[in-house]
Amino acid sequence: MTTTAAPGYAARRTLPLRVEIVRQFKRRRTLVMFGLLLALPWILVIAFQFGPQNTGQQNALRLSDLATQGGLNFAAFALSVSASFLLVVAVALFCGDTVASEANWSSLRYLLAAPVPRDRLLRQKLVVALGYSAAAVICLPVMALIAGTLVFGWNDIQVPGTGETIPAFDVLPRFGIVIGYALVSQLVVASLAFLLSTVTDSPLGAVGGAVGLVIVSTILQAVEALGSLREFLPTFWNTAWMDALAPVLDWGGMTKGAAVSVTYSAILIAIAFRRFRRKDVVS
Amino acid sequence: MKRAAALVAALAVLATVVWLVWPSDAEISGQEQRIAVVDGPGDDQRVELDTTYFPPAGGGRAPAVLLAHGFGGSKQSVRAQAVRLARQGYAVLTWSARGFGRSTGQIALNSPDYEVKDVKQLIDWLAERPDVRLDAAGDPRVGIAGGSYGGAIALMTAAHDSRVDAIVPMITWNDLSEALFPNGVFKKMWAGLFFSRGGPSPDAQGLSALTAQPRPLSAEEARCGRFLPAVCAMYQEVAATGRATPAAIETLRASSPVSVAGRIKAPTLLIQGQRDSLFPLAQADANAKAIAAAGTPVEVMWFDGGHDGGNGEVDWLDERLLDWFDRYLRTDGQGTSAKGAAATVKGFVITRDGGRDPGTRQRIRLHPGADRYPGLAGTSTTQVPLTGPDQNVANPPGGNPASISAVPGIGGLLGAGAQGNPGVSLDMPGQSAVFESAPLAEPLQLTGTPTVKIRVQGQGEATLFAKLYDVADAATPPTLPAGLVAPVRVPAGSGEVTVTLPAVDHRFAAGHRVRLALTTTDMGYATPAEPASYVVGLASPTLTVPTVPELAAPPTGPVWWTWALPLAAVAAAALILATGRRTVAAPSGTSERAEVPLEIAGLTKAYRNGEKAVDGLSFTVEKGQVLGLLGPNGAGKTTTMRMMMGLIQPDDGEIRIFGDTVTPGAPVLSRLGSFVEGPGFLPHLSGRDNLTLYWQATGRPPQDAHMEEALEIAGLGTALERAVRTYSQGMRQRLAIAQAMLGLPDLLVLDEPTNGLDPPQIREMREVLKRYARDGRTVIVSSHLLAEVEQTCSHVVVMHRGRLVSAGPVSDLLGTAKHNGHGPRLEDVFLDLIGEKS
């Protein structure tokens, strides 16, 4: 191997994660999204304060009825209302926009000619996008936990449906499982958005495509005629984290959900790398 | 795009073809028959049975199934199930039992002298059918299935007719006297409902039965409906007194499998409902024990259904029923199925709540099984301590008001859709003694009949109703699993008695309490009218709870695909990546070529439509040159530059930069500075941040950047700290050129660098480029401004339609030009070269 590169150049040092994080951080969409995720729990708190107070016994205990029981209940509620759409949008945004926006700004070609090797560029961008997505998924329930605890107090969690209670400190590690599972289950959205991001020059197209898939999948999973085929829909197990808050921790649903999620993600990301490696960059 | 459209079209065509060719379900049509039978103790009573025969869907000789209906129904009630079975290749015969539907005769309660004889003759009839498989002459291969009244006839017939090969009795009785008089206490509401269904039959069916004017009834009809007079008289006597006479018990037992179950040789699948206060699980338990004692294979299923409602689980029961018949009717050997169904047959299968389906949030049911039916005492027991003082309870005069547990018929009225336990259970004050456990430390799964020893003091015989409540907390009303109670009669002054509570499968969650309640009344039962009071206490402070841990055993780890699928996906991903890896030509940097900044040989690139953007282009650029790349729009200049940057793959030929073949991301590109087709910056960052981050992205040492020199060329002043989105086009242009010059690359490629610059800036740029090349570096500039090229460049390459037209020093090129009055102008040469004469 002749050393024909410029002095000091090494492929493995190109586009460090720190640089990519800074490049993405100052973007308006990053700041707005995090602002929204951090503000949402407080908006919910205010909404519960103003809403009519529940008096009397409820027979069917729903998650929303229990939200004001304590910080943990409130955090579970906040996660349940946002996991199906808001967090999906956040994850799709961070992962779908990352390459497509560079193509849109024309800065992608200068990075590639710098040269940042294509696999490395994708890898670094994927790691940073997943990092931002994870931060988004984590910051919402954590902020909800803080807001809920400040406003509604630190109480044992009350389980929807049966109304049983689990001590707060027993459930705290379970909350870690909930957040961890929420992360894994969003992996499908992340990888699809990322794949689309490498295909299109339009950031909105990539984000919209990934969100569209979630919508279609959610519609399909309501069709019971599909039977057990639905188990393989990418969104089917999205609410399986609720099993972690049941009196008896049930891993079944979450295992299946994680398996489906990892399966789709591995293939989608592999396709993204393969496509991008051979792609003619004309933007 | 075209390929994708073609793929979609092909898939659509394929799907249509499959849909058209796919075999549709065979049309099943029943044949109505009236079959004359002779029965009665003296075999002298002629009865016509209204039947429907469904020939097997597959043709040929097939095993037969007799489908019996429940009390108050007719052959129409089982029509849908018959069609499903016929579709699976069984010959199915349904009939209205004597006294029901359009059959003649009177109801004898599955008596061996009447109904059993009828069914034996139906089996004779089946043996004559050309499409029914025979075991021997006159002995068809036949199974019997039915629910409730129809389940009992299956058991009774199997006991009396050895030609029956398999039976599936559902929600039925073992001993009708025990079912109607549990522990001798008259189950009055159910008994009344049960017998009323054998009342006078309306002439019209369905909705018109409600609207049609009823036909006047004779005295006998009004009194006994379609019952055999003997049965009618028996019922009227016991219902009036609330006490079973020995004669009544004998009549009821004669109609019950309890009298004959030991004679059953046909493998039996007993399906009993967990929501059944008429024929509770204990009835199936007694049947199972008696049949198994004779050495006959038995499987017991407890499903979510029964006479009190529940889900009904139609599909699940159908599947199990079919499994059973496939196993014992389709094969010659006992117990091995052609399609390996043997593996799925267990001794005991029950239905448990499995939470909610994650997709639809609908309730799902689990079906754990054990290899052996454990009976109602469980395979192990848990002792739950109960506490509570001796308590005074009173029987109100007339037994009124009565406590409420299950209300017969309510579940049926709500239909199969009724989910969960309505929980209408109510203990009247002053009538019940209550004993409670401490909150359970861990969940308790009760499967079977718990027992407890109590002590009763008082005058005369006491009738008590024992219930086991699940108490969640103070805020939630206690639930009575399946709404079941166990009546007990404590003989006068006897003191201690062991109470066997109702058989249920119920999970007490951790933290819940178990509450034993003993009440003196229950609305469903006849209780003594005389007022009385007792003192009820615990003789032993523990409740013995049977459990079947085998059922709770986790179903053999996670589902296989939860690990297989991700593994397969990772393997597939690896394959996708491995096959997608291009064979990278080794950077063959020979020493003599390593000094050549740019060498293009045979470079070809076609657009997707086949038109060639660059066609066989070859030229070389030497060190120190400022090369002008000229050509009209569409000549392929930009495409060539993109290929130099490794952004586009050439179809043919190669580009070498300092001897290295250019591939995407080739390290040698670090010696190339480029500005092609406009600037590319992150609009939200300032100009300085953009350049700094770009340089950091190259991973090279900061001191190599020569940032200040580049910034001087950009000449942006304080604007450098503003976000790029606020820049004018010229400012971006200059910033982009500065970015290209970062690190002072050995080869600088600039595409239209002077666009958007004002004349002084153009002039300055010209000097910058000349100076840049003077230091031994090389510059390639593409431009439309021919005068500009003429002044800046030492060499020129002219392209037209992707091809090289001319290459060489500017001076040579000008020398070849013909003079037209004034000195040679590059413009003339250029137009001449591309064939557009001025």
C-alpha cells in the first residue's frame, strides 16, 4: 500500500462522532423536538390540573384514570400516549433526516470527497441518529417522572385494569425495562427512516415514509382476520412494554417484539448500506 | 421505476390467479329424512325422528359423526357445526331428539328405554349408508358429540352400544340427581328453567314463535308439555316439595351416565364449562373417573363457557373435537393419527385468561395442559390459614331475602359475547359467616375443589351455602369466581363437617385475600322456610387449596422464532452486505505515475436512458498546470468532475489521481480539493463553524488546515460568524472555494469558480489560482467564461458531447486558430472546435 493520501489522513479518523453530534445539534428541528418532548409532560400536568376531578369509584381502571395517582403512573401514562405517534415521529425525524438533509444541502458530496468513506459516513450518521432518537425516547418518560413526582407525589404504581399496586421502588427497575423496550421497538422506525434517507434527497420524504409505514402497520394489525400473521407486523408489539408494569413481569410479548424489531432493522440497515455503497451521488 | 412497476404488476397477476385457482370450500347440503324408530321398555312405541344427513365432502366411505342437540333445541341448533364437520370429510347425522323439534314422541330424559334406543337405530341407519365407513357389517365407524342434553346421550349411547368408537360429550351431567339436588339441596331455579324448556313446543320457529297466536293447549300439554307423563309427575313432585324422593332419584339416575359410565369403551373427550352452575366441573370429574376406571382413554377440558355464559370458544372446541375424532375415527390403530395429532392430545387442558392481545387489546385465552387429568384434588395442595371468630347467622323466615350468586339463565341471555364475570354476588346481612386469610404473599392458582372444616351449632339441620371470594382491596367489591356456590347440609347437632367448595380454576393475585363465606340462603336454591339461627365457626383454621403446578409450567421457553428470526435476519444482513461489496482495484500506485496529478483513460459514463454523458474521455494533467476544462452545457464536464471525486462510478475506464485509481472514498481523495456544482453548507451554522467542522470531518490535524489563509481568500470579514443561510450567493461561493482550499490540496478542482463574483473578486481569484499552481500544485477549472480561462489557464481541455475535442497548452490551441483580422481568440477556437462556426 503506497501512502498516497494526504499526510495525517486516516479513514478511521474521518467524521468523528463528536463532529456529527455538533453538526446536528444546532439544527432547529433538533431543538424544537427536544423542547416539545420536554414540555409535553408539563402540558399534560396542566391539562390534568384543569380537567374535572374524578370523584367516586371507577369500575374499569384505565391508564388515563390513574395518571394522577403518582409520578410513576403519570410517566407510564405519558409514555403510553406518546409512544404510538409522537416518539415515532421523533425517531423518524432523527433517522430519516440525517443523510437526506445533507444531500439536500449539497454538503453530502463534500463529505464524501473529503473523503469520508461511504460505509463510515453511514455508520457514524446512524450511530448519532440512533443516539438522538434514544435521547428523545428517554427524555420524555424521565421528564414525565420528574413532573409527575413533583406534582402528584412519589407513590406506588397502580396497575390499570385490576387496580393492584406495586411498590414504587420495586417498579423503578421495571421502568428501565419499559424505556429499554420502547427503544428497541422504535428500532424498526429508525432503520426504515434511515434506509429511506439514503434513497431520497428529500428529508420530508424519508420521515413521512417511515411514519406512513407505522400508520399502515397499525391499521393492518387491527384486522383480526390476519390471525397470527399480525405478530410479524412491525408495530404489533409496540405496547408490550405494559407487561413490564403488570404485577407479574411477563417477558413473552417483549421478547417477540424485540425479535421482530431486530429482524426488520438488521435487514433494512443492511440494505441501506448496500444501496448507499453503490449509489451515484448526484445531489 | 419501471422494474418496480413490472414487479407490482406481476405480483398482482399472480395473486389474481391464485385467488381464482384456490379451491373453494365444498358446498355442503343436508338431506332431510324422517327416520322411523321403535322404542319403549317393550320395544313397541313408534316414533318418527326428524333428521338431516350431511354426506362427507370428500366422497367415498367416511367415518360418521352423530351430532346431538341440547335441551330445548332441535337438529337446527347444531346445523352449522354439522356443516363444518362434513366439510372436514365426516358423514354427519343430526336429529331432533324425541319430544323436540319436529320429531314425535315424548321426552324421557335420555332414558335407556327411549332415547338410547332411538340413537342405536340411527347407528343402524348409518350402517346402511353407502358413504359411511364400516368396521363390520352393521357396525359403522361412528362418533357422537353434543352439548348438555346431547352430551348425556353421547355418554349413554356409548355405554349401551359398543359400536360407538369415540365420543365428545360437552357441558353435561354425570348424575342428574346430584346436579339438581347437590348435597340434597334443590337447585330450584335451574331445575325450573331446565324443565320448562321441555314445555309445549311452539308450532312456529324463530321470531314468528313470539308473534304468532299461541295454539290452545290441552290440560295434559299445559301440565307436562312434551314430557313423558312419568317424568313429568316426578318433576312436579320434587319441585313442589324441594326434596328428592328415592323414586325420583332412581328415575334421574337411570337417565344419567353415573349408572353406566363404567361400561363406556369409546375414547371420551369430556369438555366442561368453567362457567356452569347447572352442570359444574365436578360432573365431568365424576364421568372422567368412572370412564377412566374402565381403562378407556379420557381427556378432560375445562373451557371458558358453560350454561352461565362465558366466551364459548367455538373455534377452539371445534378444533379439539376434530382432533379427537381424527385421532380415533380416522385411524385403525387406537390413538395414533395419520397427521400426528397424538402429540397434541393431553390428559387435561384448560382455558385461562392470557391478558390482552397487544395489537387489538382483545382478551386472549391460553390453553395450558397437563399429561394426566389430576382430578379435583389437584396434584399438590396449599394450606391457606383462615381467621374469624364463631359467628351467628340466621335463616330468614321463608328463606327471603336470599343471597345472590349465579343467576341461572342470565349468562345465556347475555349470549356468548358476555365477557368476564358480571359479579352479581350479594350476601344478605345477618345471613353469612365470613372467614378471611391474610393478604397472600404470592399468587395462588386454585385448580379444583378447596376444602375446609367448619363447625355448626344450632337447632335442627342447617343448610349453608359455601363460597370462596377473591378480595382485592377495600375499594373493589370481592369477586366470586364463576359465581359458583356449594350447598351443604349439616345434620342437626353433628358439629363438624368438611365443606367441599365449588370446583374452579382461579388465580388469586398476590396481595389479595381469600374469603370463605357461609350463608344460609341462595336465590338459586330451595332453602328451609322455618326461621332458624346457628353459630358457624372454623373447626380447623386452614383452607386446603388444590393446585396443579404442571399447568403453570412455562411453555418451553420463548417461541422458536424469537431467536431464529433475528439470527436469520443478521445472517441475511451479512449476506446483503457481503454480496454488495465491490471489488476494489488495488491502488496500483507505480512510482512514475505517483507524480501525475490526474490521468483519465477511456472514461465512459452513460445516463440511465443510455445516452452517454462522458464517452471515452482520456487526458492527463501534469504538475503545476492550471487546466481549463471547456465545453458547452451538457458536454460532460460536471459528470467528469463528479467521477474525479468518487461520487459517481464510471461505467468504463478509470481516473487516477497521483497514480491511485479513484473509487468512492479512496484515501487519495484527501489530496483533492473540490468545488463542484455550487456550495454545500449546513445553513444553520456560521461560515467559520462550517469550515471548522468540515476540516474536523476529514479527521486531519487542525494545523494542516491553513484555515487563516483559506479564510483570507473567502474574504468574508465579520460575516464569517453569521449563519450561512443569511449569505448571498457570492459569499457562499467564496466560502466554498475556501473550503476546497483547506489543507492546500495538491489538486484543486473548481467548477465555475467565478460565478457570482464581482470583477475585482474575479481578478483576485485569477491571481490566487495562478499563485496556487506556481507552488507545484495543480488546478483544474471549468468555466464558461472563455476570456477568463484564456487569462488564467496554462492548458485547456475542450469537451463536446462527452468526448475530448482538443487538449494542450492554451498557446498551442490559439496558434492553430485562423486569424480573422485581430489576434487569436479562444472563443473563436472554441466555437470552431465544437463545430459551431461564428
